[in-house]
Amino acid sequence: MKTPLRFVCSVAAFALCVLSVNVNAQSNILYFIFDASGSMWEQVDGKPRIEIAKETLSSLIDQTPADIRSGITAYGHRRKFDCADIEEVAPLGSLDPVTKVRLQERINSLSAIGKTPITDSIQRTVDRLKAEQGEATIVLISDGLESCGKDPCALTAKLKASGARFVMHVVGFDLIKEQEQKLACISDAGGGEFFTASNAADLLAALTVVKESVVEQVKVEVEPAPEPVAPVVASVSTSIKIKAKGPGTVKLLPDSWVEEPRYWGLSDVESGEILYKFARQGVTSQQVPAGTYQLVWRQNEHRAAEVITEQIVAVKSGEVVEVPVNTGIRLNMPHWVETPYWWGLKAADDEPGKRPGIWFRDLPAQVVPAGRYELIWYQNEHRTTPVNLGAIEIQMGQLNEVRVATGLQLVKADWVPEIRRRWWQLEDEDGQVALKVSKFEFKPQIVPAGDYQLVYRQTKHGATDSPLGAVVVNDNELTQFVINTGVGFTYAEGTKPPHMVEFSRLKANGDVEFSVQLKKSWGPIPLQPGTYKVNFQAERKGPVMTIVDAFDLSAGVFVEIEM
């Protein structure tokens, strides 16, 4: 196996790093395997690795000629703890200006979330490139080792032995020595070179060398490092000293808005398993074995979820590592907003229809991981449905302020009956329910801004849907919808209610647009303004009679039909 070498060549010294040997002129493929696993949140020079890698790769794409065909497969960018989270995020294609912009946008949208399935990513990439002519250049960019129980070195050697035409370079980003040795095995098996990069400049320089090798059609050869000089041993002593591998110390540095948690802990970066947990100890410094961990935070045992933050904690023996706790969210709301049953941040890998993995029942500022989410609001466990308030982005290293002030309140006339078994809902232009409120709460409800149709249901079984008309909910406003248009009956005391009364809204040509039924009731019932006819059925199997051919129901008017 080739000895792993630290890449030190600058772009200016490119000639020292590339051996001028002609290769197949059709070898114009530069394909990337991009690490977006959770460990990429670890910081280099005060900046997350994932951000450095995205910016560097975007810059390299910008500098690559249009006749170079490029593509990207990413892993760990969508789901936690899922070894199948592998996706070709940018299909292989030439880099014309429009394609470059789209590819860079796709790169910038990646988030660091999951595991490190290097082996399966290599397999998929080589399978993807089998049909291409010439020898493809593949570049694996990774900050760590395979975490899905497979051997990427063995697979790469097997693929090469099978006749697959590719060369595999590996760029290790901010690695420790043991990781360098294992990742170098992949490039060795793939007939390529191994580079290590400790910062953004190293990373760009390494990728530039590989890119230029494809552009110039020459073979990459890293200049070998000088052989280490073996020390001269003058004598042998029988005295032996062993250095103990002591723990390191984790010191949390919470921002002023951060409240003391129920517990915090350190988890395995890839599996999410909590390895060390500190409950009811505030944020006092703690000693733990050397290693790389992810910070876990639980604000409240019963009123908040356990949150795995993006904060990577690299603990070294005998040293103190300071860990900022400064990424969070605070909701800003007007006085009319009541504390919900829960609110949460829905990530891309959360199970549809279930409560998000990040949720809270309190409104103060909360510690959350950086990333892209959908803000979900659940006002009442038994009376409302959860509503999606749209996409938000949590920026790392700051308290992200999010305004929650868009809502709808129904205002009823005094004749509207108080019936507990009823509901109303908002439907969007596609007929999808954006919010359903049971037991007819007239309190303000949080909803997304938009154009809706309001549908009213008088009772669960004794009435059908009554569309009340269009509602425009404006952003950051409490919109009010007045329910004061409807129909009722006057009748002699003791008169038995009919089996069914039907109000049919008529179009201009006399056709029925929709009908609303009441069963075993004289109403009253809210209706949308318009022209209606009224059908009446006294008994279940009796005849249906039209008792009013047509009448106009104006907005804000309550019509009484005398029987």
C-alpha cells in the first residue's frame, strides 16, 4: 500500500505534483463522492467542515472547463443512522454555465446528517460509470471511515480486478493518523493517489490537482515525502515508562439565552447512541475518554425532545475542549397566540404523519441543530390538526428568531348555535386540508398565509359540509372571518323536526352548485351568500318536496323560513 502523504503542493507548484503521462483522450469524466455525514459538522478554523467542503467543491466546479463531464453522489445528507442514504445528487453531464449553476445550488443544499456508507457509494458510482468510454476519474472526499460494517478497500480492489475502468483518488479532510492509513488503502486499491487536507486551502489545492489531471489528460503523481531518518540507539535501558491515556475535559460555553437542561450528553457521531450522559448537573465541565462525539441536549424531560445537535466535540487526552452552545430558535408571537400542545421542526428524514423528531411544549428559546426544516404547529391535541407553517433555515452559531403571527379567527353571530360536535376546516386550492378545528373553537388559530376555502360542518352526523367561501390569510396578520350569513326556521312549538332539509345553492342558469343538508333539525345553519332553493323531507322514506323555489341570501343576512 502506498504511504499516506500530507498534500503540500500549491496550485503554483502543480508541475511537481503531476507526472506528464498521456492517458486516454476520452477520459474526461471527473466524478465526486461527497461525504455529508454527521461528523462533517466538526469545525475547522471556526467553520464547519461541511460548509468548507461545499464552498470548495462549488469553487472547483466553477473553474472546470465545460468539456469536462462531472457528476456527484452524496451520502448521509438526508437521514440519520441510515446506511442506504446514498443519492446521485448531480447526474453526469457537461459543465455548461447553466449546468454549473444548478450543480452548485444542489451542492449548497446538502446538509450533514447521517452515516458514512463509503463502500456502497463506491459500488453505485462504479456501476453508474461502467457504460462510459475511457477511464473515469473518481474523487472520494471524506472526513472519516466507513461506518456501515463494510470494507471499501476490498471492494475497490475487486472492482479494479473485474476490469472496471476508473481511477480512484481520495481526499481525506481533517483526519487523524489512523484514519489516513485506512482511507489511503482505497486510493491504493483504486490506482489513484491519497491527499490529506487540514483546511480549506489544502482541500481546494488537492481537488485542483485532480481536476487539472483530467483537463490536461495526465496522470496524478504526488511527490513522495522524504523517508524518515531512523534514530541511532546508543544503549539499551531496562527502565520502561508507559504513558497513561487519560481523559479529556468537556467545557460547555452556553450563550446567555440558553437555559439549564434536564441533561446533556455525548453521543457516537455515526450511530447516535449516547455514550456519556450528565443529568441534573447543569453545564459543569465533565471528564470523558478521548474521542470524537456529538453533543446531545434535552431541555425538559417531558416537554421537549432529545436533540442531537450539529456540534462535534473532539476530545483529546489531557486537554480541555470548549464547546459553544449557541445554535437555537426563538419564536416571536403576538399576544393572541396561545401556547400550543407542541411545536416542532420537521426534518427531511422524519416519518410522514408523525410528530417531528425535534419538538417542544414550551415557547422560550430552545437549543436545536442547524439545518433546513419545516415549522409544524399543533395547537390542541384533540381539537386541531397540526399545521405546516413552511420552510425555515436554522443558521449555526446564533439564536434564530422566527415570527409566528399568521392566523385566522372565526367571529360568529349570536344566532350561530353552540354545538360541540362540529368542526371547520381550511382547504387549499388543491382541496387539501391545511387545518381542521374540531368542537368549533372560535379562538384564533395559527395557519400558514394563503388562499383557502372555509368549510363548516354543523354536526358530525346531522349535517353535511357547508362551504362558506374564500378566505385570504395574510402573512403576519390575524385574519377574521365573520359567520353571520345563514338560514333558520320558525315553527309551532312542539313541531317535530324533519328527517332532512336541503339547501341547494344555484348557479346563474339554475343548476345546483352544491347542497347542504340538515337532518332532524330546524337549524339555524350558516351558509355562503347566494341564491338557494330548499327541499324538505318529513320522514325518512317520505317524499322530498321543494318548499322554497328560490331566494336570495345576502352577505350578513339571517333568513327565517316560516313553516
